[in-house]
Amino acid sequence: DAGITQSPRHKVTETGTPVTLRCHQTENHRYMYWYRQDPGHGLRLIHYSYGVKDTDKGEVSDGYSVSRSKTEDFLLTLESATSSQTSVYFCAISGGAPMNTEAFFGQGTRLTVV
Amino acid sequence: ELKVEQNPLFLSMQEGKNYTIYCNYSTTSDRLYWYRQDPGKSLESLFVLLSNGAVKQEGRLMASLDTKARLSTLHITAAVHDLSATYFCAVGLKGKLIFGQGTTLQVKP
């Protein structure tokens, strides 16, 4: 299995509080991604990173920020959590090189905003 | 803007039958993935398709890619109950990786 770990795995938080989810990889892959999964919507890209300190927005980036200060860590922050951000969040990694195109997923973080 | 559409979104089929899931995408891409997801689990990589005409097979599943038509198919041969899951295609372009809505497959005995 690819070395990718998400933490925490489950979290319940109150509306208006900040929340940070962590994705840690041991594969030295260039690309890292954050998705949210909701019934009827599949997986929607929130933000992605193509290197240290290099990030870009995805399809549903409003209300989320990210940071990548080291190759191995990609943090997703909800500055002020809302009930609409209740979801399952997945991190993914990919080498991105021509011969290393597999994209692997973490186990997911179930976030509930009450 | 890269958009990915799968159809059907839900598929109920009998064991032993064949069927195809379609994945259409809106712009040129540099790779296409198929994933399987079981309820409450993460995504498992099935196939990566990189070039026009690429075909990959694993067991009862076969994936193909037509970049000119911007279409990929996942063909299921002689379905068995163990194939019941949600299948996603995802299309990559310059680092971005965009998913289709998923197809939930239910194989009935």
C-alpha cells in the first residue's frame, strides 16, 4: 500500500470553529490533492499541490485553505467550519512523472460540523 | 474547464450478464483512471490509461480509452456479486485530477 496517512480519521466540531486536516505521505510524490465526497456528487477537488508551497484551487475551494511547507505534508484548513462542510475528506498523492502516474488515496476523514 | 460525466449513475444487473460504464470528458487530458470504492472505504485503483487506444484488463473488467472521442469505457464481463461497488473514472490534466459522479453497480444473484 502507498504510504499515505490522513489524520484525524473522525472529527466532530462546532460551527464557526477552525479545523485542520492533515495528509502525510512517505512516497516523495510531487502532487497532493484534497477532495470531499458527498452523496450524489462523487469526489470534488478542493485544492491540490504540485510542489512545496505550490498550490492551486479546485472545483469547490471556497471556505478552504491549504498549505504545503514540506513535500510530505499537505494541510487542509476550514477557517470557520459550517454545516455544509460536513463531509468525508480524502487526500490523494501522485508522482506526476511520465512513468509514475498512479494516484493513491488515503483512508478518508469523516468530518461532522454541528 | 475540465468536466467529467459518467453514465449510467446506477446499474442493477444480473450475475452472468455483460455491461459497459461510460466516461466522457470535456477537454484534452493526459491520463485517465478507473477506481473502485466499496461502501465506507477508500478508493482502490483499477486502471490507468495514458494513450489513445489503450486497453487494460483485469479479471472481468476491461477499460479502454479513445482520446479523440474523449471517451473511456469500463466493460464488465459475466458479472459476479463481488463486483458490486461504486466505480469512478477520473481525468487528469496538468496536475489537476477531476472525477466523474460515480456509477453504483449492483449485481444480483
